Amino acid sequence: MKIITVKDPLAGGKAALDIFKAAKERGVKTFGLATGGTPETTYAELVKSDLDFQDCVSINLDEYVGLPADHDQSYAYYMHEHLFKAKPFAASYLPNGMASDLATECARYDQIIADHHVGLQLLGIGRNGHIGFNEPGSPFDGTTHEVALTKSTIVANARFFDREADVPKQAISMGIGSIMQADQILLEAYGEKKADAVAKMVQGPVTETVPASILQRHPDAIVIVDEAAAAKLK
Ligand code: F6R
């Protein structure tokens, strides 16, 4: 794992832009993308940059179950607002959280992943070490699946909703096995609330109890952390 420590999320976004630029230069055509607070500075840098993704495909990690794409807390809406409206891709895929048959939707998404090999996968990390919505205990070889969100994730995401009760209880997430297939993985983590998870991911045992710890076994994983998130690294 390569660790890049930066002063703050703004500097992190700039460091991430360099990694996206390098990926474009070596011909990456499929980008795995994440949502949440963490990648906002990265998307702002991509939007300001001269990078063009019109010959590329994006595949997002996850989506809430039960929120339509035009709901302002859906990940489809987030991606449109933060990136796609300024930087369109040839095709952009997210799981359909409104699908009537979630098992069929998961299989459809796995086929999309199989058809487009991800060259660079962007990730955030949950306070409990989750990646995507792969909560602690998720199998390292998992594919796309339906997830019951943990209480800690619901509480963490409540800041984006009017009330905690409005946070969906389920999501569809790409599995850890699929995430690990990406040629390169870039995980960003900012703020003191991520310091424990970052230390466990980088220096703890590789265990399904800390899903992100599997990145220790990826041949090309880069972690961008700010000083607060790096505070518990030895
Ligand atoms: C989002 C995702 C999640 C987030 C994680 C951190 O697509 O897959 O794993 O990356 O929950 O969220 P933030 O960035 O809001 O702290």
C-alpha cells in the first residue's frame, strides 16, 4: 500500500486528480467511482481539470434501495451533481435501487462489471472499515449483493437526510471480490473520525472484520489521508 499524507481534503483532491490524470494517460477506460463526503474535493478537481471522460465508462460502488434516481440523496443524483453534469462519460452505471427484483439487479450489475474491467477504483472508508457498503463480516470474495446497513453507517449517513429515520436501511453494493479486481485502487480518508479505521486498514491484521484491510493484499493500492485521518498510524 502506498500512503500519501496531505494537509487537508483540498490537497487530497489535488493528489487524487494527479492519479486520475496518470490513469487517463495510460489508457484507462473504466473508472470505478464512490459517493459520500470524502470524494467531493476530488470531483471538484476533476470538474475544474481539462480531463475528458467522454470515451470512458464509470461504474459506481453502490446505491440505496428505495430511492429513485431523482431523489436528492440517491447516489445517482449525487454523481450527476458532483461530476456527470460537468464531465459526462460515454456510459455511467449505478445499481438500480428501485429494481423490483434485487437479486436480478445484482446479477445485471455483475455482468456490467464483467464487461468493463475497472482500471482505477476510487474508494472512501466507513468509520467501521467498510468499503462500498461491504460492512464488517462481508466476504472478501463477494460480488454485487443486497446489504442491510449497520446502525453505525445509518447514523454516519444521517447527516445527509432530514432525519435519521429517513436513511434507507438497505443498499445494493459491489462486492469486495469485484472491487479487488480493479487494476489500481485509490482510497481517500479525511478527518479524525476515520483515524481508527485507517490504522486498522493499513497496520492491522487482514480480516473480514475490517473490510478495507484486504487492500493490504492489492498489488496497486494507494491511500490518500489527511493529517487527522493519519493520526493513529505508527
Ligand atoms: C460510498 C461508499 C461508502 C463511503 C463511506 C465513507 O459510495 O461506498 O463506502 O465511501 O461510507 O463515506 P464518507 O465519505 O461520507 O465519509
